[in-house]
Amino acid sequence: MSAVLAIALKDLRQRLRDRSAIVLGFVAPLAVAWLISMAFGSVATFHASVAVVDLDKGPVAAGFTSFVKSPDLAGLLTVKSAATEADARAMVNKGDLGAAFVIPRGFSAAVTAGNGRPITILASVDSSIAGQVARSLAESYTAQIEAVQLSVKTAVVSGAPPASIEKLAAEAATLQIPERAVSQASGAKTLTAINYYAPAMGIFFSFFAIGFGARGFFLERIGGTLDRLAAAPIGPGTILLGKSLATFVYGMASLGTVALVTTLVFGAYWGPPLAVTALIVALALTLVSLTALVITAARTERQSEGFASILTFGLVLLGGNFIFVGGAPEMVRTLALFTPNGWALRALTDFSGGADWTAAVTPLMAVLSFAFATGLVAFGLRRRLVNQ
Amino acid sequence: MTNTSGSVSPGTTMLDAVHLTRRFGDRVAVDDVTFHVAHGETYGLLGPNGAGKTTTIRLVCGLLSAHGGEVTVAGMPVSTTAPKSKAQIGYVPQDVSLYPDLTARENLTFFGRLYRMSGTGLRHRVDEVLELIDLSDRGNDRVESYSGGMKRRLNIGASLLHRPNLLVLDEPTVGVDPQSRHAILESIRALGSSGLAVVYTTHYMEEAEKLCDRIGIIDHGHLIAEGTSRELVAQVGQKDRITMSANGSLTAFAEACRSMEGIERVDVTDSSVQLLAEDGRLRLPQVLEAASRTGTSVRSVEVDEPDLEAVFLHLTGTALRE
């Protein structure tokens, strides 16, 4: 055991003296997480400024304006005033408005007569989400009007007394159609960019430990120090364990630091501390087994660099470290479940959405199974460390 | 130097390498090699590059598994799967095998820990070895800042840390400047004198002749001859050649030499006489006295003794290749 510790401590000491290892393990993930959080902010705090240009001045148009200004939408929209369509267009182009509604003249009369007239949406390509939200709100209001018209027509066709038609129309207008724009987050907590990309980047950069570990091993072989290790009264398993332990500690330190700093400095939420720690430990074990696999599978330093790069980028691309897998097509989501990082990110995303520690159980088992399986293959190949 | 890995009496066999065979694919790198090294003996493996010296060394140190034969050190079998017995061996690889980004002290401490050394004992031993290799004042400097000679000394020091009973050196003077080479050879000689069994591979015959008590000549994976330097030379039956440049009555001088015991052949040219003799240096006073007696004025004398180069040439039909 002391030989395992000696090898691990020596490797860590060398890694601490290697600036690239420090940059990739600690500085880069924090820098990228910070940049992403600055660029995207929080996806749950979407807010847009809009204006309603009422050229109609009729009761139905007034109803739409009231709808847009309703307390339900206050968290989502700030309604500004614009007198004319030209004013509204200028404000949208300037970026003062995310979108504008233009209610045409004769809109109320046309609706009352049973004819539809479209509400025009002015939106900028620079704020496409605001345009989509505005379009949804207009469609929602139009659907409400059509529901009232349908109620009245049905009553007339069914032979309702004329005196009750007006009352029926008023009652129908108060009904809410099922589809409404509601300002509400998807979970008890919100999934922000930093909540997703802090762990995603942390895991991505921690995968560079595979390359560092494998390269370190082959540099020992080239430099002849591996012969010295093999000439000592220790077995090849001890060498592999010592090197693996160094990778484990490096992975833990890298991910732990990113978790701590992004939580304390950038306000990221990773999840319940114990569950997150368990996931970090499992991921660090995965790094160990993947490093061991690369070391035992490769024959040369160059081959080990190639294997490590393929593994790192293959896993992060499939696992969703660069794109939010939750919003991706089914096939991409399925592929992510073949990767340990995909499972870990799934758990961390659930935590971010308000799930409790139990959300980590299945992902934890999946990550550990992956680590165990790859570790087993590496262990089976350990004799290749000597006799080469 | 005291050895702590077990009590071994002088003269007892420390290393037994018996019928060692190792193949790489179809190529047989080491073919049925057998040799023994006694406690306190320095054994040289002499051969050209590619002869199988390093492979033999790697088999002896348990770095390679043998396809045939066995190695025992102090009676304990050595193999890639028997790490315990490796504590008896100090291995000095051919290239400097140290961590350049660590200091000499850190390197030695690390290698010491691999041999289960720890605490104060390890610290003291590191100080001792640094003193031994004359690097005490540079012990806390990173190895990357060392000269080639200093690295070579540390390379040997790292193998002595755990006080092995058998020191195995694989061409430790390759690419070393003459001054460092001399220092390395002196330190190995001192280690041998202290009772350590030493296996030393080289393709420099003068190193083998000066340093080794016995020499094994290896070529194409075969151990083709073994013995002391003198035994090997005697084995091929070659004589010393004495060449003398002289003026005067060379014919009379040659006749006087022919009648001497131990002189086998005399050739005379215009200004020189060549003698073929057993133990040429021993015959020299007698020969010079004959020159004086016959009125021959000797300008220069050169004695060529047959060396390991000649032995190798005799055994293989080729010169020791670089």
C-alpha cells in the first residue's frame, strides 16, 4: 500500500508542477463556466418588453390589451406604449422592444361580425424568443374569441331564446381555454445556464486527466523510469493502482474545485451536497478506469494520446457536455445514457430542476457500472504493462 | 557499503542465471545463457550492440519473462511475477532513468519508498547516498538542471539506496565524457571491493578488462566464452608481439633473441625487429640486455598484448562492433 501511495504522491507532485494540468483541470472549466453564464444568463428568467399598438380602439382590442397587461403575464412581459405601428417598428429595430402587437382598425367590428382579422406581430431576429412568445399570446387570445363565437353560434343553432344569447356570450367570454401562457418554471428550482454548464464543463475538462495519466505512464516508459518501477519489489498491479490513485485524486480535486467555486462565486446549484459528492467520486473512479484502459490498451505514447482524445471527445459529445441533452431528439438522449457523463449530467439537471437526492441513485449506479466494466477490462490487460 | 538484505558470505553464489532463453517473435534474443556471479565478484557481459546483453539483464532483473531457464538471486527465484526477490537487486538502466522535474532528494526518496523504506531511516539513507555520489550540495535541485555526469551518478545512486546484494548495470558509461566515465568506473570498482556482487554490461573491452573479475562474451544471444581476461586470452592461444626500432647489428641481436626461452619467433626488417613471445613484458629486460650485448641501439619498444578484441575476433570472426 505504501508503494501505491508513493507512486500516487509522486505523480500528483509532478502534475502540480505541470502548468497545463493545472490550467485544464482547474482554470479552464471555471473560465468557460463563467463565460457561458455571462453569455446566456438564466434561461428561466426570460423577460421581454412589448408594446400594443391599438389602431382599432374597440372593445375586443381593449380586451386584448388588458390580457397582455394582466398580472399573470407581469413576470414575463413589460408592456410599453407605442402610438403608431411605425413607432413600434422603430422601437423593435432599436432593441427597446422584444416584440410589438399591432391591432388593425376594424378588428373589434370584424370579430363581432364573426369574421377574423389578424393581429400583426412585429419581432426582431435578434430576439426570436420574444417574437415566439408574442405570437403564442396573440394565438391564445384569438382562440379565446373563437371559443366565444362558437358558443354563441351553437346556442343560436340549438334554438336558444334571443334574450339569453347576450348573457351566454358574456359567460363564454369569461371561460378560460385550456392553453394559456403561464409564467411558471418547470420545477421548484430553475435550470440556469450556469447550473448546467458548470458541471458539464467541469466533467469535460476533468476528462483530460485520462490523457495526462496515460501520457505520464508512457513518458515513464520512454524515460526508463518504468523499468525502475518494474525492477522494484512491487507487482504491475501496484504500479497501475498508484497511477490510478493519482488520477482519482486529480479528478476529485478538479471536479470538487469547479463545484465549490461555481457554487460560491457564480451561484450555481449542483444539488444536494452528499449526492453531488457521490457523483463526483463515481466520475473520478470512471476517470481512473478509463486511464487504466488507455494505458493497458495503447502500445505507444502517441497511441495513448489518440485513444484518450477519442474517449474524451466521444464521451462529451454523446453525453451532452456541449449541448443540453434534455432538449435534444430522442436518439441523442438515448445515446447519452451510454456515457457516464451523460448519466451524471442527467442527475445534476434533475437536481437543478428541484429533484431530491434520490434522483442520483440510478445515475450513480450507471456511472459506477461503467467504471467497473472498463476497470475490469484494464485489469485483464495489466500484464501488457511488462513484457513490452 | 554494507548489505542489509540478508547475510551472505563472501564467495557464495549471489546470482544464478541458468539456461536463460528469450524470444521476440521468431528472433531468439537470448539463447540458453548460463552464468553465475559470486558475492563480491564483478562479472562483465561483453558484446557488441544487439548481442543480447540488455535482454539478459532484463531477464536477470525480472523485467522480462523468460521463455526458458531461471534466475535466482541469493537463492530466491526472480521473475516478473515474483516481485519479492527483486529487493535483492539494484538495477541501473542504460539511460538516465530519473524524474527530471523532481529534485535528486525527491527522486531518491521516491525510489526508497518503493523498497519499503520510510521515515528517518530513509532520510538518513538518502543523505548517505547523496554523499556517496557527491551530490549533497545539489540534492535539492531539480534533476533537469544537472549535467550529464551528475545525472549518471544519481542514476547509480538510486539503485544503491536499498542496499542491494546484487548491482546490475546496463552500459552505464554510454555517452559519458571521459572524466565522468572514470568517476563512474572508480565508484563501481569501490562497490565491488565492498563485497557487492556486480553484473556489468558493456561493449567497451577496456572497461571489461579493467573492472571485471570475470567476463562473459556474448554474441547473437549466445554466451560464447567466459573467464578472467587472462583466461580468455589464453583460451585463444595468442602471444604478445614486441616491436623494436633499432640501429646496429640487427642480425646478431635477432640471433641472440632466438636462443631465449619464451621467444617463439623473430622477424628482422631494415630498421626493426619483431618478436613473438609469451608474457612479452616479462621478457623485455632480457631482450634489452641482448641488444646492449650485441651493440644494438634501441630507439623505441612497443609491446602488443592480445586483448579481448582479439579474443572476440578469434571466437566470432568479426571485430567488436560499435
